[in-house]
Amino acid sequence: MQIAFLLYPGFTALDAVGPFDTLGPLPGAEAVLVAERRGPVRNDSGSLSLVAEASLAEVTAPDIVVVPGGPDPSGPMAPGPVREWLQEVDRTTTWTTSVCTGSLVLAAAGLLTGRRATCHWLNLDRLAAFGVEATGERVVTDGKYVTAAGVSSGIDMGLTLAGRIAGDRVAQSIQLLIEYDPQPPYDAGSPEKAPADLVAEWRAVDLAQMLTPQGD
Amino acid sequence: MQIAFLLYPGFTALDAVGPFDTLGPLPGAEAVLVAERRGPVRNDSGSLSLVAEASLAEVTAPDIVVVPGGPDPSGPMAPGPVREWLQEVDRTTTWTTSVCTGSLVLAAAGLLTGRRATCHWLNLDRLAAFGVEATGERVVTDGKYVTAAGVSSGIDMGLTLAGRIAGDRVAQSIQLLIEYDPQPPYDAGSPEKAPADLVAEWRAVDLAQMLTPQGD
């Protein structure tokens, strides 16, 4: 069972690593970090690089694809090699998944049209514009498409999918081993729960512009 | 405010990336991934590499140090450059922190002696053996030492520390932007909550031996 984690410049590290450390431990799983070219791929802040160990051309039939998001996913959303690769491998995946604005990347490739899916709370409108039934739910499964809301929700997505693939007991083992017993010090993790003025403030900000990577 | 994330072969990716994406966005923060030598550092499963952008010698006075754990942290626990670096930089840090078995690394360097600290639930006895008051709490602050329990608890640690450093509102913003509104599909994230037989099973396993990295 090959699990391909797609990397592209500007991805959010936790989007990729949450599912990596919840799906990667599945029995028989082979995790592979893949990008247009092999080598280091820089994240949204510009201060972290994950290494793609395979190019798109080297990963032709993954069983599972995980697409992380980022503040500005316009690169992988545009026509080009990443979009073509997603369309191609999606034909034979068992599961096609995303975290955060990764669902915009899937939607731009036409893979979510007419389906229910979720996204980072700041981007639900953009998702809907692709003809997707955009929900604010944390993890949405529609057929073989599993999408997660913002950044940290990739952990919940990974555990949910782990349970579907390998059963509750294996998924519970993974949860126990990563000690996922969340105790956030605040209750501000969703636009419904965070202080209203804070939510309004962030709705007015252009995150993609604010986070200027330090270059490559 | 320089935040140094220590990497070493066999680290757990989520241990490092949880704090990275919660502390990294702090105003004025400069995140740097550091290892004995610059270059890719392989994780516990062997299928992921994060790039160290600086060597230990290049990071001499970080304000914050974050030490991730791994199933077998015996490398950074042993006498050698990493331990010496930790002892050296700890003299001037504002905060010295760890996730998971990263607290064993701090303890082996003598930095937690006589202090309260936490660790991955499977390793609390090992932590106590270093003369540490080992608690099962998720995040423990004792002076400038902030330790987190297993793997995913680094997110809670990061948000807790973000609040201490920059105030509640900034920490809540970070929580909102990473949409940290956890909804695990199971309630098995701690040894108290997981099925008892599952907990017993994992207590009987040598994780360090089970997870054999695929080499470098």
C-alpha cells in the first residue's frame, strides 16, 4: 500500500506531517514524499524543507494520495505537471485525500466536482466556487475522497482513514502511540469558538500575501 | 527571537513539526532547524527527511530550544556533540523545551534533574530514573523548562508557550489559523482512556526495536 504525500513550494508542514505520522504506521504502508522534482521542498514560512524522495514521474500508481495545503496553493492549482499527475493517479487510487487548502488543489484538478468536501475555514467559499458542496466539517468522506479542514485536522483525517483501512483497533493503537489526547490551552480552534473579533480580523487579512516565504 | 528545532536521526516528524507550526508564527520568531551537520536528517520510520539548515556550531545562542523525541533517542542521549550543545545553549535560553522522549534527551544532559517534567507515557519510568519528578501530564512547565507528553502533545505545548510569550490573543490566533479544534474519531489517546488490553499490549513491545529505520 503506497501512500504518496505531495509536496510543493509553500506547503504547510503540519498539513503533511499530521497524516504522515497517522497513516504511515499502518501495516504494509510505504510512505513516499513526492514532488515535481526530487530534493528539498520549502514550506510556507520558508524556514523548513522536507525532502521529496521521488519525482512525480517515479510515482505512477499510489494507493493513497495526500495533498497538503498552504496559504497560497495557486502553484499546484494551476495547469501543469502537478495537476496532470493528480488527475492521472486519481484514476487508480483507493483514496484521494487532502488537508486544508489541499482540497482547492483537488478541486482545481476537477476531482471534487459535485462532491461534498471541506477546507480551511477561510477558504470554504473558494472551494464552493469549484462546484463543490463545501461543508465546515472537520473531516468529510465522499466516496474515495477524504478531505480535512485546516492544518491540524489532518491528524483527525489520518486516524479516521486509518480506521477505515485497518480497523478500529489499529487506528486506536496509532492514536495511543502518538498520545493524541488533545488538551488545547484555549478553545479558539474554529471560527465558531474563537472570539468573534479575532475571526473578523483574520477574515480581513490576505494570508497568502502576509506569509512571504524567505525565498529559495 | 531565535527558535532552534533540534534534529537527529530517528526523530519523530510530528514531534518537531507540531511546535514548529505553533511557535514559528510568533511575531519576531526566526525558526531554525539544526543538527550535528547541515543537510537532510532522517526520521524514525526512515521515509521522511527534514533538512537541517544549520549545524550545531552555527547556532550558539538560541532563545528557545525544542527537542523532539523518537522511539529510540539513545543517540542524542549519549555523551557527544548534541549533549554538549544542549548543555551549552541551555545556559542562555529563555525556554528549553521538549516533546515526547525529547525530555529523556534533556534529562540525560542533566538539565531536568530535580524538576517536574513529562514524557511519552511509555517512557515515564525512564524519565524518573534521571532524578526527574515524572508526571503523566500533557504539558509541564517548571521554570524555563517546558516538556510535553507523546508526539501530538507538542501542539498543545507550542500553543501554551505561545501564550506565555506573546499573550493569549496571539496564541488564539495561531490556534484558529491551524484550526486546532480536535475531533479525534476515537477516545484512545492516553493509557487511561484507551482499551486496557491495547495499553498492555504496547507496554510489552520494544518500540525502538520494532521501528527499524530503512537506513540512510
